[in-house]
Amino acid sequence: MDKTLHIVGGGMAGSEAAWQAANMGVDVVIHEMRPKVGTFAHQTGNLAEMVCSNSFRSDDDEQNAVGLLHWEMRAANGLIMGAADRHRLPAGGALAVDRDPFSEHVTEVLRAHPRIRVEEGEVSALPDDGHWIFATGPLTSTALGQAIQAETGAERLAFFDAIAPIVYAESIDMDVVWAQSRYDKGETEAEQKAYLNCPMTKDQYEAFIDALLAAEKTEFHEGETAGYFDGCLPIEVMAERGRETLRHGPMKPVGLTNAHKPDEKPYAVVQLRRDNALGTLFNIVGFQTKMKYGAQTEVFRMIPGLENASFARLGGIHRNTFLNSPTLLDDRMRLRSRPHVRFAGQVTGVEGYVESAAMGLVAGRFAAAEILGQPLAPVPQDTAMGALIHHITGGAEAKTFQPMNVNFGLFRPLEDVRGGRRGRKDRYKGYTDRAKEAWQGWLAGQDTAALA
Ligand SMILES: Cc1cc2nc3c(=O)[nH]c(=O)nc-3n(C[C@H](O)[C@H](O)[C@H](O)COP(=O)(O)OP(=O)(O)OC[C@H]3O[C@@H](n4cnc5c(N)ncnc54)[C@H](O)[C@@H]3O)c2cc1C
């Protein structure tokens, strides 16, 4: 069989995957549709174009999960991190990047690599054989999206996300909130207590609606709404349709009894549902929103029980093509139904430049190792990379799967560390120390295999 690795999409993930695989000794062809076929967000024909903000977020590798991901990519000689460091702009503790020189640098390095060829043109079908990585991003071309849906079933490839905010379990006030499913539905006790409920009085509900209506909102980008339908309205739009709409929708108080105050009937209830198998994250059910991030934290902390909530991620609605990865991909990012096809980047259900490049890095290494006949061990779950892969390929709830950025809520809890806000600094340092050791171990295992 031909040992060339074909990578479709030369964005953050495809560029990193090509670099990693080529450096392991595999010939790579990058198939990039731009500039022949454009998207509403990309402006150039460069590889690794940053389509919006120029930030790689926090660069703190001891106290921040995205900073840890930077560290792991640097330790693996990542091209995207190397280019970002080279074209860094002053931004305090964040890593901001001079976008045009950054993507020009990535393009030049990849085009100059003796093992890499860039072919312009759209790929619109899933291949029957060969070695492939699809890294076509949130704006995967329409024809390819249709081909993927034909393989996976239409309901397993989404074209818009609808992200409800996600709260760290430890920051929820359990003296106010109680666990109960509506009408105690479910066979097991776990099912009957699957939701956490935040009760509101009439005054609290009215104040909450006022705050929702007054909050600053973000707009869709031009061209972003093509194909958008009304199936998943932002909560503030529901509130605009009538002050009682939410009380008859996601905030309806029926079928629930406040365990702390059984005689008091709540006027409205906000429900939270477990978001991962570890039970460290909860999403606010039905609360997808286009409120600006600053406004979201203010408004959501008005909810009784969430006054001190820490958010693993805030809500949003975007044009975003992504797979139901928990059901479709294995832990080496292979499509279960066609294992010679891998996916990487944002289309796998991670979110952001850094997370997308990270998934490209591991997909490139997995694919190259397989071609070279030296298959790799799965990425350790205690690394930032491994926590993300584990989440998207199995740890997340498949039924409600939405894109995720890296955060410490995805990490296995540490033993012997203090919980709550007070223990946070030590806990995060514990996570990052543990991750670095595990990541170095995984990389060292490959060096040994390559030398054998
Ligand atoms: C409007 C918008 C704003 C965003 N803002 C931000 C932000 O501020 N910060 C952030 O971190 N993330 C942002 N994102 C998400 C960001 O796009 C991703 O995090 C990141 O670019 C994903 O990397 P990727 O490699 O998966 O996809 P991309 O970087 O998009 O790369 C995919 C590549 O595949 C190509 N392609 C698509 N279909 C085909 C095909 N059939 N054949 C060949 N080539 C194809 C595309 O041209 C593209 O070059 C935004 C996304 C959008 C749509």
C-alpha cells in the first residue's frame, strides 16, 4: 500500500499534523482548498491562518490548562507553537501572535520541507484506501460535509454548535442546590438524581430576566448564519419573546421539590446536568447564549447556588462543523467505520487554535507511527492532550456532545489535595506537574521505539 500520508485541510491541525509526520520520516501531501475555494472567515491562501482573534490565550504552564497544552506542544517540537513564539506580541501573561507573519512562516516551513507537498484543491469524498487525516475545521466544505454525513449519519455531524456554559462541580453551592430529575424519572438512584436544581423566587426570576435582556450580546459574523435554523435559540432570544417563555421552557419548575425547603414551591428552576464521566463538570441545561463572556459570568452568578461558580467554559453559538466524536472516533482518532481515516482539529469537537493544533500533533504522530509499523500507545490521560482526547473520544456524554476547550475539569482528580477555591493553586500545580511527567514519558517511549 502507498505509504504517503494525505492530510486534508492545511489549518492549525493539518499543518501541525504534516510537520510531525514528515519529521518522523513519512511523505505527506497536504490538500488545501484555499485559495481556489474560500470560506466566509479565511482571507488568504496561507496555511494555518488565524481567522479571528490573534490570541493563543494563557501561557502559564503551571496554573492554566491551555498554558500546559502550549508546554506539551513545545516539548514535542510543535511547529504551531514554534511559529507563535517566533511571532509573539506583548500581551501580559497571554500569548498573542502577529497573525500574518505567523501563518506566512508556517506556510514557508511546510512548503520547504523535503517530505511535504501542498496540493491546492477541495477533497469532497472519504477515500476507500490509503492513509488519511481530515482536518477541515469548523468550515469544512459543503460537499465534504455531505460525504461525511453519508458515512456517519446526518445526526452525527453538526453544522452549528449550541454551547451551554459549563461549571466546575466543586464551585456549586450544594446547600442551595439539590439533586433530582424531573418527576424522579429513571430506573436507578443515579438517574433519579441526574440533575442539580437551582431554585428561584419570583423576584429573583424577574431580576434574572431583566439582566438577560440588558446584557451585551455578540453578533454572528457576516456569512456565518447560512444554514442556521431556529432549533436552538439563545436564552436571551427566548426571553425577548416573552418574560414567561423561559419559565415554560428550560426554567420550568414542575416535577421538582426543593430538598432543602420542601414546603416552598420554586417560581422557576435552573437545571444543571453532568457533562463528563468524571463528574467534575456540569452544564446549565438549555442555556446556549450569545451574551458576551463578561456579561455571562455576571448574569449566571445571579442564579441561586451559582453565586461563586467557576466556569470551565462559557456559552456560545457558532457556525461549527463537528463530529459526534464519542461515538465515531477511537482513542487514536481513527474513524471506527474506516480506520484508515483519522480526524483532527476542530472538526473532532475541540475548540480553539491551540486545542486544534494539539489534536493535529497527536493525529500526525499516530498516523506516521502506524505507517512506519511502530504503533503508539494511547496518550496518557493525565496530560492535557490526553485529557482532551479522552473527553472527545469517550469521556463526554455522547448525547449532548458539544465542542470543548481544554480545562482542568477534564483531568482525573488528584488524591491528597485540598478541594475548593483555597486549594486551587496547589491543585493546578499538581495537575501540571503530573501532566508534564506523563507527557515526557509518552514522548520518550517514541524516541526509544524509533531507535529500536
Ligand atoms: C468565524 C470564526 C471565528 C473564530 N474565532 C476564533 C478565535 O478567535 N480564537 C480561536 O482560538 N478560535 C477561533 N475559531 C475557531 C478556529 O477556526 C479554530 O480554532 C481553528 O482554526 C481550527 O483549526 P483547524 O485546523 O481544525 O481548522 P482550520 O484552521 O479552519 O483549517 C481547516 C482548513 O481546511 C480547509 N478545508 C476545508 N474543507 C476542505 C476540503 N473539503 N478540502 C480541502 N481543504 C478543506 C480550510 O480551507 C482550512 O484551511 C473561529 C472560527 C470561526 C469560524
